[in-house]
Amino acid sequence: MKQIRSRWPRVRILVRGDSGFTRDTLMTWCEDNHVDFLFGLAGNTRLYDRIDTLSTMVREEATSTGKAARGFVSFDWITKDSWTRRRRVVAKAEWRHGNRYHRFVVTTLPQGTSAPRHLYEQIYCARGDMENRIKECQMDLFSDRTSSHTIRANQLRLWFSAAAYVLLTALQRLALGQTSLEKATCGTIRARLLKIATVVKVSVRRIVLSMPDMFPCQHEFALAHARLRRLRQAS
């Protein structure tokens, strides 16, 4: 932290984490060192009682509409004995299919800078999305295969998986918009668009790729190819 502050003294730092990080010593350190945090907070009877009115309203809305309903509220909170000071807690009260899905987060972000709904949905939930991107690299692009005998070899494997992730996300952003693969994971793009049984014929003048007639993503492949060609010509 000292190195970061010495280089960027005015930069704002926000630490996000799940409920495992909600420890008074860590939160106090962040507060004393001007580091913002946004941590998940495990629910308990006192917290559920604190949002009982909101929970009832949301449940009635879900019952009347037959659809999922949610509401948000922010309040100051302190535990009975584990916290040394009061902190801001944001609660999400949600009822879906007759079941309760309430969630809580604790944060240093003040009331005036972030509404409860925005703080939870846009700032906190982005942590889970980041974890999904890491899982994509590990599971879809095999970045967890670091079984070589040397560190350099394992580092090279990680570089290749990172490069593959950058290429696939660039392909998705530049060429797969408004297609069935617009929001697909890297593994889905690899399996459906790139992992194709193809006959390759090489002659003096050209290389011919013959794909099967039953290839289900012919439209997406042709469209991506055309878009990438236009980008190349424009550059």
C-alpha cells in the first residue's frame, strides 16, 4: 500500500470481497488508511428484523405480480460485540418463487455518493462477474494447467491462455455483436465457432477450408469473417 500511495497519492482504492473479509481489524485498517471497502455481510436475525418492513412490502409485490421483486435500503449498523464502530450497511430484500433471497453488504462509501440499488447491483455484483472472467480463463482456456517442471514454462502457458482470452474477447466485441454468441463465454465460442472439423487443401495459389454442411454456426462464422475483413480494410 505504501508503494501505491507513494506513486499515486490521490488515487482512490476500493477493496471488494465476500463476507469472509468482513472482519473488524481489516475494516478498521481500511478506514484508518483511507481505503474504501465493499464487503458482503452474512445475514442474521437482527439484520432480517431490521429490514422486516421492506421485506414484507417486497413479498406482497412478488405475490401480487407473480414475478420476482426486490427492494433496497441503507442504514447504519453495528454488531453486538465484534465491531468497534458503526458502519453503513446496504440491504437487498428479494422474494422469488415464494422464497427469500435477502443479501447484505457493508461499505465505507457514503450515502450521498451511491444509491443502495446502484451500489449493490453495479458496484458490488461486479465482483462476482470478475470471478466469472477468472473462471473462464481457468476452465475454458485451461490456464490452470501449470504442471511443467520449470516456472518459465508455466509462465509461458499462462501468457498463452491470457493471449487467447484477449483474442476471444476481441473477436466477440468486434465481430459477434447481435448474434447468438454476443454474450457467450470463451468456452462456448471456442466449442461452437472455432472447434470445427475442417478439411484443409493447400495448392500453389490458395488454401481452401472445407467445412461440414451441417455446421450449426455458419451464419455467425460468415458474419464474423466479413466484419473482420472490413476492419482490416478500414485500417
